[in-house]
Amino acid sequence: MSLSARFFRLHLLLIPCLLASLALLAQRSGLDLTLARLFYADAAHGFPMHDWPWLELFGHHLAKSAVTLIWLSLLAIAIISQYWRQWQPRLASRRPALWAAVAGMALGPLLVVWLKEINTHHCPWDLAGFGGSAAFSSDWFVSRAEAGHCFPGGHAASGFSLIALYFLARALDLPQARRWLWLALGAGCSFSLLRMAQGAHFLSHNLWAAAICWGLAAFSFKCASLFERGRFAAAYLSRSSDARQRMLLRIDAFLTGKAHGQQTETLILLTVLLILLFANAPFWQGLLAGRDWQEWATWRFAIASFVALAALHYLVIGLLATRLLLRPLLAVLLIVAMLAGYHIRRYGVVIDPAMLRNVLQTDWREARELLNPDLLLFMALALVPLFYLWRVRLVVRPPRQAVLVRGASLLLALLAGSAALLVSFQDFGSAMRSHKALRYQLTPGNVVWSLARLAVGTVHAQSVAPLAPVRRQPRPAGMPRKPMLLVMVVGETLRAANFGLNGYARMTTPELAGLPVINFPHVTACGTSTAVSLPCMFSAFGRADYDESKIRSHESLLQLLARAGYRVGWLDNQSGCKGVCDGLEFVDLGQRRDAGLCAGEHCLDEILLTGLREQLQADAEGRPIVDRVVVLHPLGNHGPAYHRRYPAAFARYRPACNDDDLGKCTRQEIVNAYDNAVLYTDHLLARLIAFLQTQAAERDVALLYVSDHGESLGEYGLFLHGVPQAIAPREQLEVPMLWWLPAATARRLQLDTACLRARSAGRYSHDNLYSSLLGLLEVQTPGYRRERDMLADCRRPGSVSISSAGLAGEAGRQ
């Protein structure tokens, strides 16, 4: 690699420092504001070029995609140079420079993305002087909710990252080096100018991005140069001084692990440090938020916390990592930590047992929506430590010596961790108690602990509780009766705050507003994920008596109704019923290939209406018609791909986020897409009611809609759902619920709908569903509780009593 010391002094130090100085000058001299005003239109109260669709398409999305494609091509060439040396002997000799270019292009943009989330610098369009409402702020190390998500310039970083190609050409003595330099400068300046014209960045934002990308690209080639010098140290020994010989041999031993080998304890420590530093940014951000970095107490707390956590991780891994398990264990922990850290940083989620169960039960169709170029780029960075992990030669010691060395290292870690805890225990303990989410953001410990809890819970759930006695309430002689058809729609990820019937500023339920539905505006969910809420809402225990092992070992409400004589079916357009319909009729409509409703991996939720119609038609052909309970499980508002949940005709609120990666959309665009999906759910429910009305001649029909849990749309820096119940925000817990009971059905069931409508303003939860459905369907079982039955006080005098007292003794005898 022909890069001189003078080259590195220029590109690693001088140019980045010059760019940083210019950035400071632009901000403090007022040049930032002056340039921004050139593109701002007072009459329009905004930046006109911000809404130019062709500029957004070609200058923003396609330009960044082109840079990503260049990086992926470079990565492919680097991989080819590594594994197909016999095919590409010329590439094999250029491996260090190729990998330096791959790392150099990636490090700058990734650091810029992370920096955006820990400072309060706002975009021009957010500031009060440019049509926004935010005040200028330049604080650092803030929470995600307080971050401005604008500094440094991400688009400029994509363009200036191409400077790594110039360094590559210089390292390989290619005559086209100057052309790559002009390409990088042209791309970076063009991207910067474009985003400044759109009001997305100030000049200083883009200059800082250039400084970061330039410096990190040069740093990557400096590391590659050291690697190459260390690898070929023997070639320099004859003409080097003794001190230089020792230095080169140390570089060779550390970077390649070939000369003297790597100690297993050192490898464990390096992995722990790498994970804590690069995969736990949200944890450190939350732990250190609001502290004054000018005070020594903050630095002492940060250093002591880091040492204590590093020691803890080292102790756990050191006890488990034998020589045979070392590489696979460290590789798995590294990959898990990177994946968990990315999703915690991107969506503000936490990894607890409920979230992990949700992940394990998610099908490929849902999981693929979380895949995006940023995730692939983030995970590509793990290839470097993984490659080193598998290629490094480990020192092999005699068994007795290995045990002594490992024991001594564990004792040293224990002493260091204990000392660090003594320094920071009160402060650290207070922070963890006050912010419970932090304990679920420390990865990979959160994943390992949650997986262990799931395993223990699964073992406990293997035992099956005895079946409770159940019977249908006998009808008085002479009372007319038609077969019952109850359709229950278990909505997905629809929160009460955005439901039009609940008083939301937007009427997102215009069709339901014109129908005689009974809306319940104050309903709380059992959990914040489907995997928790579904078993809970169909259980007699509910959240009030929540016990996961009992819930999973007892039969669900649907299974109990089937034993009571109802034909129960589950029509699914999602990821299954989470065990509540085991042994019952289950139809996965998401696998259909309906040209009008299905495209790609998913079907629109109207496929559920098609499935319901088909099932009832089959019933009509095989008389007599029986009592039926059908549960529909739609995709609803399942994120992050809200734009895939509704057809184009329902894209009323614009601009909407049309990307699976929410990080590429503004919060308002995300809310617009979410509200469009609510509009489509409104349409689906209205169509279901219209269809059920056609069945009213032969059946007593009713419909119940309730969402399984809510969703965060940027409040407190959170997106999606799955925050532990104890610390979950109300946006993830408050859900919409409504009943549709036509007059004929209400008369037959002796229900006073006016009474129910008057009581609908009360506060309810998923806990009310079990007893309310038993009461509606006239089923007796010991699990019924009248105080949880929403319909009990609205049954007219003379109606059938649903008391289960008569079965209590029978249950006791069993």
C-alpha cells in the first residue's frame, strides 16, 4: 500500500481539522442562517424545494441508493479477493486496501446516523424562524425523544463517503485517482446543496459530515497500512532498529494473531468491550442523559459503570467459554448484540421476555419488513470482528495452566467490578430503578435473560390444567331462537388515540360513525404485544390475575366455547392465534393468491371477509345451521410497513411514509400512513356489518371489535410496541373497542342497548371480554365473573341468568 506518512498527515489530520474549523465558523458567523434564508420563501412560510417530488426522488432517494450500490459492489469485490485468490490473484494482493475502502465508506455515515440521535440540533425547517416551531438548541447526549435528528448531515455523508474510493486509487497507484477525488467532492457538495435548498440542513451540518467521513476514511487506510506492515514485518527486520522490530512484531501479533497467538481471555475482553461500546449506544444514552459533562462526577459515574458492566459480562462469558465453545459463543453474542442494539436504537423498543416471544412467533412475512439497507449495512460492520474471531490463532495452554489463568482473570474481573460498583452503586442503582427500561436495553444480557425466562415459562406451561365444567344455559320453553353468529375481530396494533370514534382530531372512522355501533373509548389492553395480549384476553385470569404459566396451561375461551357446543373458527391474515385456537378450525388466508387483494407477501384484510363468506356458504349447504363464533385476525396497523396495510384509494392523509424503514420518514409522514391504515380498518368493519345484515334473516348476528394492543408513533422517542407492561406508555396500552348488536339480536338476548350505550363511557379492559362473551353466548362455567361482564347490568328483567354458582360445586368435586 503506497501511502506515505505525509499523505496521512494531510488527510487524517489537516483536512478534517480544516473542515471542522470551517463548520464552526459557518455556525458562529451567521453564515448558516444567511444561506438558509436564500432558499426560504416568506410568502410560503417554508422551503419551496422541499415539496418538489422529482427532486426528492432523484436527488434524495436514488442518489443515496446509488452510493449504497457502489458500497455493496466494493464489498463483493473485497469478498472475492478474500476467498477466490486462485481466480483473482491480482485482487488477493490488494485485500487490505479493498477492506479499508469498504470500512472507510461505511464508518462515516454510520457515525453520522448515531450522532443524529444524541444531540438537539434541529433542521432549518423545524426552527421558528423558518416556518417551524422549535427553538435553536445544541445540547449533546440527550434522549431520543429530545434529539433533533438533523446533525450532522446524513445525505452529505453519503456523498463524501466516496472519498474512500480516492484513497483506494491512491493506495493502488491507479492513474484515475484524481477522478475519484472530484467524484467524491462533487457528490458531497451536490448532496449538501440539495438538502440545504430543501431546508433539511445548514452548511455547518454538511461540513461536519465531510470532516467525519474524510477523517474516518483516512483512519481506515491508516489501520490497513499498519496491518500490512505488521503482516510483512519480517521483510523489514533486517533494516530496522531493535525498537522498530519489537513494535512491528507486536502489531503483527495483535492484528493477525499469527506470530504469537491470541490469549482466550484477551479475546473475550475485546469482544465484551466491542459489544458495550458499539451495540449499546441507546443504553448509555439513557443512563447518561441529563448529566453535566463538565463535572467530574459524571465522568466518574460513566467510567465506573462501564468497568462494572464490562466485568459482569466478562465473568459470565468467562465461566461458559471453554476453548471449544469460545468462538461460536462469542460470534453468537456479537451478532445478537448487534441485531438487538440496532432495533433498540432505531425503534426505541426494549427486549424483554414478551418482546422476545413476539419475535420468535413472528413469521417471515412480518420479519422481512424490518429488513432494510441500514440494517444490512450495520450488520456488515460485524463481519470485520467476526472474520478476526475465526481467523485468529489462540494460545493453547496445558489444562492446569489454563484453569489457573482463567481463574485469575475471573478473580481480577470480580475485584474490578466490585470496586467500580462501590464507586457508583448508589447512582447506578437509582438510575436503574427510576428508568426500568434501561435494564431491557443492555444487550446481549437482555436477550439472554429473556430467552432463559421464556424457556422456564415454556417448561411450566407444559402441564395442562384439568378442564373446567361448562354447559349452555337452557332456554325457557317457547322462546324463539335462531342460530347465533358472533364475529369477533381482534384488531392488530390499533391504538385508541387515533380512532375517530374516540374523539381523534381526524375522523379516521367515517363509515362506522354512520352505523349504530356502541363504542367504548376507554379500554386497556392486557399487554403491549400480540404474543402476550391474545392468550391474556381469551383467558379467565386476564391482567388482574395475570400468571403466564396458568394462562398457557388452561384452555382458552374459544376452546371452552367449542366444548359448550359452538362451532368456533379462526380466520387469520396475520401470524397465528398464539395457541388460543389450538385444536379448533384454523384457516390462514394470508397464504391466498387473490389477484385483487393479495400482492407480494401479504393480503389486504378484506380477504377475511372473503373467507367468512365462503365458510357461511358452506354452512348453508350442509343444513342445519349451527351456532358459530368466528374470530377474524387482520393485519390491521401492524408496523413498520403501515403503507402496505391499505390500498391506494385510502391514502387520504399525505405525504405518507411509504418506506418500511421508519427512520427515513418524518414523524408526520408516519402518522399519516398509520391513519390511512385506520381508515381501511374502518372500511373493513363497515363491510363486515353490511354482510352480517344479510345473514340476519337466518341467524342472530353480532360483531365485536377490539384491538390487541396499541402503538407508539414517536412519543418519548418510541416507535412500534412491546415495551414491558409496567413501564409501557398509554399509547401502547389504550385500544379501541366497539360492539354492533342489531335490534333483533338484542331483543332475543333481552339486552337493553340503550343501557349498554350509556355504560360505554366507563373504563374497561381486556379482562372484561371473557365474562362478557360468556354472558352474551349464555354459557355457564366457574370462570365467569359477573362484575367483569359489561352486559350483565343491561340484561332486562326476566332474561336468562348467567350465574355459574351451580357449577362451582361440580368444579370442586372434579
